[in-house]
Amino acid sequence: MCAASPPLAGGAPGADALRPLLDTVLDALRVGAEERGGPLPAGGPEAVAARVEALGAVLPETGTGPHEALRTLVRALAAGAADPAHPLCAAHLHTPPLALAAAADLAASALNPSMDSWDQAPAASALEALVTAALAAEAFPAARHPDALVTTGGTESNQLALLLARERHAGHDRPVRTVVGANAHHSFHRAAWLLGLPAPVTVPTPHGVLEPAALAEALAHTEGPVLVAATAGTTDEGLIDPLPELADVCAAHGAELHVDAAYGGPALLSRTHRHLLDGLDRARTVTVDLHKLGWQPAAAGLLAVRDADDLTVLGHTADYLNADDDTEAGLPDLLGRSLRTTRRPDVLKTAVTLRALGRSGLGALVDACMSLAQDLADLVEKTPGLDLRARPTLTTVLFRPAEADDETVAAIRRTLLAEGRAVLGRAEADGRLWLKATLLNPHATPGDLAELITLVEGSAHR
């Protein structure tokens, strides 16, 4: 090895090489956050881009050295971040990751197992098998052999669900049709397009959820094998479709059920709120994202299946990764565990979190955020001049100034973004535009919620 080569992260010397670099990173994160001072950098897109461009050449002829590069770029990224750990950053399903999960993710990066063959990830592959089986059992407690695949999130999980359905019905004279509510995630339409399937049948959801009678009507006029995609935690309002009743309709019409519980799925870990997901176990497949109500660094998605045999269609052979004789000799085959080849050991951060906090600890975090949403709804209802869309189901609250038109509501949001004072989302419901607060920070306080209301009121009266 050349004496000038930079040190590596792995191996016995890796920890000593990382330690001083981590000090630099942690200092830069702190300084950058202090410079930002709020949930978002002030000035809008042009100002942020200008500050990043002012850092200088991306690829200089002569490098600046590891500490300078880390100090400069990490500090700039932190100063210019939309920080989900700030209590006034509440626009999206963008969670503040737990410190212990981020620390575990560092270990995953340093060790760099590649989850495409056992000889690149011996312990990581064994750990993944244990964790996915345990989480699948949470979704399907009565199933004989449930399993789950690690994905990059809801979009990949939903695509996999459609792929599995397509392959289950490959011999049918008609392609599988997907039936979704108008409240469903956009990924189902993209997945159908990518997989060469007919465009999904979209059922109107005037009340925000997929209603059993409307689904029954749609299924009565849909030919061929059908996969119904219900939602447990809609993106705009955090609503949960009536899963038991939808499962009954699917059974009556011979349709299969998939539930996109990317948002609401982790409520399974809460004894208080688990009942919201009654009927989930009647699905054939379930999407869950732990980088939402699981506080994991992205990505931490799962597709859980009631019957592990459904996954056999994903099997694929590449002699350099899973030759038949190696598999017969007992080396685990990982290629059938994902549509990706090279992939990170994203399971490590989840495994650390599950072990450290347990079901009760994670359930308490879910409960805390659910309570915050109710608190914010209370504040809106008690504030003259503000309208509340509805009491929250999960952690999403929609509200707006009562007398404002949609242009004013949109302007309020953009003003708060440009000033770096608050990050709120937007959603259309009931024919109007609403401000959206998605509360995923269990450290937020009632005072933070009151400040959010004050900022909205102040912007509305400018």
C-alpha cells in the first residue's frame, strides 16, 4: 500500500482512523445547526444554492485534506438542512432519526457488507433473516410462515407487492388489475406502468378513505385477477382505510388485498393504538416504513408477506454470487431477497433500535407523537380564526386560517419556508388547500406547537 493512501474505515485499524474524523464531523454538525438557527435555512432556493456554490470547486486539482473537506461540507450541509429534529420542521413524513440508529448506520457504512451474497455479509445476512421474520410476525401474528424483505421504502415495497401479484397470476388469460382508492400513494400507478400492467382502477374517496361499498361496486365491474391496495396512513391526512370491511369485500369478490401501511404500520408496536390496524393481518402483503414512525435514518422499508412461499418467484441465479452447488452446500442465497443486487445492511440500525428500546419503548414514541397531534388539534380548535380539517387519526393535522383563500394559504407556507421559520406541508381536502403538520418528533413540546400556531397567525395577518 502506498504510504500516502488515506486510511480505510474497516478492519482493526479502522476505528482509530474514524475517531478523529468523527470528532470533526460532530463539531461541523453542531456548528452548522447553530448557524442555521431554525428548521430551515433562510433565503429560499437561490440563497441556499449560492451559499453552496460559494464553497468552491467540487473536484479541485489538489485536495484540501480530510478534516477540511469534512468540516466545510458537513457544516454547509447542516447549515442548509431541513432539520427534522427541529420541532417546527413538520411538513412531511420525514423523521428525526434516533441517535442510536444513526450510530448503528455508521457501523454499517464502515463494515460495508454487501447484501447480495453470503460471503460478503455473513453476520448481516443472518441478522436480516431474524429481524425480518420477527417484524413479519408483528404484521401476521397467526400466519404459519410470514416473512419480509428489506426495501428502500414504500415505493419499492408497493412495486414488489404488484410484482408478486403479477407472478402469482402469470398463467391467467388476463393480467392482474390493481384497484386503488384516490387516496392511495402515487407509487401504485408508477409500479403498474413499470411492470407492464394495466393502469390501476381508481375508486373515488370523497371522505378521504376507500369505502367498502365503493370498492364492491368497482370490483363488480373489474375482470381478471385483482389486487386491491388499501392504505393505513394516507400521505395527505394520515387516514386509515376500514381494513376489516375492505378485507370482507375482497374475500366476497375473490380479490387479494395489499395494505400500504408505510406510514401507519409501526402503530402495531403501540398497545394503545394497535387497534387502528385491525384487519391488517388479512392482507396478503403489507408495506411498512420504519424511517417514518420508526425513527430510522432512511432507508428502512419493509414488504411483509403472509406466506414466505410467495417470495420464491424472486429467485435468480448468478454463478458468481449464488451458484447452485454453493446453495446446495448450505450457503444462503440472498439474490431472492431483493430486486437490487448490491444493497446496504440497512437492517443493522433497525436491529439495534429494536434491541435497545424494545416493543414498549418504540410504542411509547408512537404514543407520544399521536398525543402531540391531538394537542395541536386542540390548539387549532381553541384559536379563533383557524379551522381544523378533522381530528387526527395518526400524527397528521390539517388546518388553515378560516377566512383565507387558497392563494393566501399557499403564500403563508412559502413565506415561512423562505424565512426559515417553520416547515409546513400542504394538502388538498374538501376542495380547499390546507396547511399540513406531520408530527414525528417525540421531543416536541406544547410550547413548540403554540409557537407554530403563532407563526401561522402572524403570516396570515401580514
